[in-house]
Amino acid sequence: MLFFAGMMMFMNVLLLTVLVPGGPIENRDFQALKGIVFWGFNVFLISLGIASYVTSYLLMTASPYAVRMAQVLAVLYFGVYMVDLAGIFPKSPTKMSKVLMLMEIVNASMAVLLFICVTAAGKVVM
């Protein structure tokens, strides 16, 4: 069960990387974001990605810390997508495309599924 959760964590980080600004799906203009806000958000997303790769590995090796880490990361993923879908942050003069919106809904759903899966896996292991 933890191996499956690790694969789900890996899928979450892959789905996030597809949404890189200037990439195949994310076409909004974020030039209005200034210095610390722009770089702070980028550092947060990069850290989320790196932590996800590490947690994915830890889940697959059944580390005792992996379940809690995965739960926290799943909540962070969900929060990132919900804040963007709600139009709170990041603000852009370019409207969100329908493909991007659909991807973010799918990704938020995957984050919820990840949380449920790792929570169930953690109860089985304990």
C-alpha cells in the first residue's frame, strides 16, 4: 500500500511540473508579480517538488516519517490548486485557460486522493 502511495506522490509532482509557466499548459503572464513574491512563490513550488520526490522515495521504502510527510504535502498541493482556482494567487492579467483549469481540478483531486491513500496506508502499517 505504501508503494502505491509513493507512486501517487510521484504522479502529483509530475502533474505539478507540467504546469510550469511558459510550459505546454500554463500560458498566463506573471510579470506583475514583483521580486520577493515571485521568487518566494517559485522557491515554494520548487521546494514542494523536491520534498515530493524525497517523500515518494520514503513511501516506497516504508520509512516511518513518510506518511506524515505525504499528508502535509498533499494538503499543500491541494492548497496551491485551490488558491489558484479561486483567483486569489497568483494574479495575472491573462485569464486561466480551460485546459489549465481542468488540469488544476484534476491535480487537486489527485492531492485529495493522495491524502486518503497515505492515511489509509499509514493505518495499515501502524
